[in-house]
Amino acid sequence: MGGTLARSRMPALTDPRRVRLCRLIARESMTTLDLAARLSMTAPQVSRHLRALRDLGLVRTERSGRFVLYRLDLAAVERLGQDVGTGLQH
């Protein structure tokens, strides 16, 4: 199972915009609008990237009042390396 999950997650991290987005939310939780401003993207563009990352279990959300904050799930990213290694052994 780990290898399959890793294979589905890896393409999500090949997009340079998603990598920049992940770097930002690895450091601190941010809203879609914060990310859009920092990345010079529209909120809908950021939202699509966040949804893809969230669907793969790489991003966590937290509600703060009326805002949704996004944060990279560092444990899930660390497991990617382990999953890739396991997948290569089988």
C-alpha cells in the first residue's frame, strides 16, 4: 500500500508552484488569500493546488474563526521517503 500511496503523491510534488506552496505552509499555517498574495496567483488557483495536496493527505486544515488555515503535514511528507524506499524493494 505504501508504494501505491507514494506513487500517487509524488506527481503532486513535481509542480513547481505546489513545491513553493508546500514550502510556505511547512513554516506556518496560511489562508488561501495569504498564499495567493505570496505566490502571485489567484485564490482559485491556490485553492485547486491545496485541494490536490489535501486529497493526497499532505495538507491539514484548521479553522480559525471564519478563516481556514492550511499547513503541510510534515509527518506525511517524511513518510513519502519511507514509502518510496519500501516500494522500490518490492
